[in-house]
Amino acid sequence: MARIPLLQMSGISLTFGGDPVFSELDLVVQPGDRVALVGRNGSGKSTLMKVMAGLVEADRGEIVVPPGKSVGYMEQDPTMEGFATLGDYASSGLEPGELYKVERAGEGLKFDPSRAVETASGGERRRAALAKLMAEAPDLMLLDEPTNHLDIEAIAWLERELGATRAAFVLISHDRAFLRALTRATLWIDRGAVRRQEQGFEAFEAWRDKVWEEEDQQRHKLNRLIKSEAKWAVEGISARRKRNQGRVRALQALRAEKAAQIKRQGSAAMALEAGPKSGRKVIEAKGLAKAFDATQIVRNFDLLVQRGDRVAFVGPNGVGKTTLLKMLLGQVEPDAGSVSLGTNLEIAVFDQTRAQLDPEMSLWDSLTGDPEMRVSGKADQVMVGGQPKHVVGYLKEFLFDERQARAAVKSLSGGEKARLLLAKLMAKPSNLLVLDEPTNDLDVETLDLLQELLDDYDGTVLLVSHDRDFLDRVATTTIAMEGNGRATVYAGGWSDYIAQRGDVIQKSVEKAKASKPKIKQEERPKSGLSFSEKHRLEKLPAEIARLEAEIAKLEELMSDPELFTREPVKFQKATEALVERQEKLSAAEEEWLTLEEKAESA
């Protein structure tokens, strides 16, 4: 029996400013679909999703959602007028008996439902919008960059929830690990055309490269045919004018076909402008400690960063990653300890809040108005790597067209804002790059290019990111900040950190096992003890056996190498429970030995 689609789009065409975004688009989403929606920044991914949600009206075409089926969309910039708190917004439209769903989503996504709307940050608003969608549980969820502003623990929670849901979803995300884990089909928007493959994101890049290779082959054949026909026309058309008019018209048709082909958008011409070499030692921290009120950021923290290192900072939101970063740069004073910076440092900073971009300024003014990029007496040029460039030409290197040069920054997509900030960053010489969430909103191709640039960069990189795939590709050292002042240095990227952390826990368990005495449960107390001491000595073997059994179960649970990535909260609780029971076991064993010695001496 054929399934009834959850959403069907037929003949959808949409034009913005004279350029077609989609033309005669047909698309079907079936129950159970788990679809990655991919494409270059500016290709129309978010626009297509808004058309699917009914928030943008197409010029022509039809969208059908069967009666009784619901489609939900996670807004990137939700309007919360009329709501006092984030919880009021997230729970609007729910029945009283369903309010617990918002609380549950709030815990997983780490947002405070009691936060007043007017004081909430953009990231908190987005998390509230995501919690609202998860609580409403529509038949089809449309998720546009849901992992932005989430830390790794919250991303893992969302990944588990979406993995377990029976609803269909279409997903836009820059997080490749997230896409690989969740999707079973891929929609690819490329130059106004939408292609579908019944394989998840894991297979996307091979598919894309194959399509482009076939396209290049067809273009090459067309160019050869045009060249051949044009040569014939020049050499022999005068002698066969009447008899070969059809061939002339065919040549014109070939040229029209070539002219109609839409050129693929190239990669941004990004290049990091390397400054003079820094000293071999870039940063040295000794015994750092910092606390705000009762919150301990770090304690007794040591770190040596040398030229060429790529150091990643990971941990939950609010744990203090940015604070530690600022301490290492000398921007925040530690409560204890010292930081010394190396010589000849030239620092460039990519700020995740995009605070360096004025939303009301045009792209042109954003570049020419930057004091470090301004060219004296030249209003249309910017200084790039010590050389003047025309501002439009430089913007084109980052895939902006001439019309966008005078547009306001606020009109840009998230990925375009990230590219503009990279354009500002890369114009200036540096030997220490500080990148705070640089991957948000960037498309796959730009992420690949950024990774290659960082690989070739001659300086040092300090990186804050929740993108596990990017961390694995870039980081040579990972600093894991786990709360309560714990900041531990691990070699390698995210996967290396997870593997090493598991090894540390296993070694501590084995050490505890090796050091504990062997106690036989059948042993019984001897005389010389008080009544309560005799009673306690009788009870202790059973208590010790119970603790040993609980420890064994926890060890078995934590032997799963994927547990931390899949269920970080459960991993943390299991770790704490294991430590607690080991301490209780040690105390019980010590008490048993004391009482046993007392009984024997009597």
C-alpha cells in the first residue's frame, strides 16, 4: 500500500529581485524521512525550508499537506512579542498535561524557561524555539541549523532525541558528525536545481563530486562540438549557404545552450595573511586559578603553547572556555598563577557573537570603515596583506556579488556574515589566530577550505568549537573543561580526547581493584567486640559485596567508548557514582579491617 506523503510540492517557482531561486521544483517528503538539506551558503536552503513551512509564498506552484498532518519549523530568529519568559513562548499552544515536555527539552538543551524574553540572548531564544518544536512533536520537523549555540552535551541530547523520534525531519546543519549520524537521504540545492539521493550525508561528497565530474565532461564535449561546427561555418558556409541553414541553426542552438549553463560557484578565495614569525614559546601558564563567586573556572592549571600548535577548548556552555581563553591572552587577570606571552605576537580574533560587524552598515562600509583596512585617500579600496585592493574585488573573492556590496550586513545569511568576518580577519597579518565558534553557518565547501588554510597556516591557533568533526580535523591538543575548575589537557582532537579519557577512568578503576583486600563473605566476627560492633562486622561483608556489584555494573556501563559522545550526562553521572561507590567501598573495607583486628587482639 502506497504511503501518503507528509508534504508534496509541485511546480514551485520563486524569484527574488529578478533572479530565480527555484524553477518548476517538485519535492516529496514521506513519513519516516530523515533528510539532510545541503548546498552552498546563499543557494536557498533556508528559503526552501520557509516555503515548505508556508512562511514564504512561492510565485507559482502547489504545496499539499494532508489533513490531520502537521509541519513544524524551528525559527532562527523567533518573534516573542507578548511572552514574558522563554518558557511562556516555548509552551504556547501546548495542553497543560504536555508542559513537562518543555521542561524536559529545557534540561536537554540547557535553557532556562524562567528567563525573561527581553534579557534573553539570541542563542537562548533559538534554544527556546527548538524546545518548542520538540515539545510540539509535529509529523514533519523542519530544522534550520539547530545545533548553533548548543554545546556538545546539548548536541548529543538532540542527536539522541532525533534518532529516537518517529517523526520525519528535514535538517540543515554545518555539523557533519550530526548529519552523518541522523540522515538517510540528501537534498542538494545547486544553482536553483534540487537533486535527491536516497543515502544520508555520509555519501554526499562522493555524489557531488561525481555529478560535477559528469557535468565537466558534458561541458567539454559541448565546447569541442561548438569549436568543430564553428570551424566548418567559417571555412565552408559560403559554398553551401542554402543547403546547410539547418546546421547553422544547430550551431546557434549549441551556443545558446552553453550560454544558458549556470556556472558553478567557486570556492571563496580565502588566504590567511601570515605575519612575522612569533617566538617558539607562544603562551605559558602556570598554576592558573579563577573563580566568579562560587563558580570555579580553573584551578592549578598549567599549559605551554608553542608556535604551530592548534589548541582546542571544549566543554559545556558556561563552563568558562572564553574566560580561560582571555586569561591566556592576558585580557583577564587570574586569581592566582601567571601567564607569560611569547615575543612578536600579532593576534587576530574571530568572535562568535559577530560583534565586529555592525548590522546597519553596508558590506562596503564594513570593510572600508575598518581602521586597519582603510587606505588613505581611497574610499573604494581596502588594505589586504599590505596591498590595496578594490573593495568589490575583495568581496568577490569571498563569493559576494557587486549588488551585495551596498547591502546592509543585517540582510546577510548566517553563513554570509561568517564569510564577511573571515574577509576582515584574513586581510590582516597574524601569527596567532583565536577562533571562537568559527564553523557556525558555514557550508561544507567553505569548512573544507578553512580547514586546509589552518593546516597550512604558519602561526598558532586557539580554537573554541562544538563541531566534533572540525575538532578532529584541526586540533593537535584538546583542553577539556568539565566544570568545578577541572581543565585537563589531552593530545589530539575530539575522538582522541574521548579515547584517552576512557583509558584514564579504566586505569583508576583497575588501580582501586588492585589495592583493595580480599574479603570472604562467610567470615564471621570473633569475641572482644561490643554488641553494636559485632552486629556491624556481621553486616559489612554483605555491604561490601553490594558495593562491589554496583561498581562492576558501572564499570561495564562505562566500558562503552561511545557513551560520552552519545549520552554525556549519563556518562558524567556514572563517573560521579563510580567515584562515590569506590570511596564507600574503601571506607567499608577499612572499617572491616579495624573491627577484625580489634576482635583478633581481644
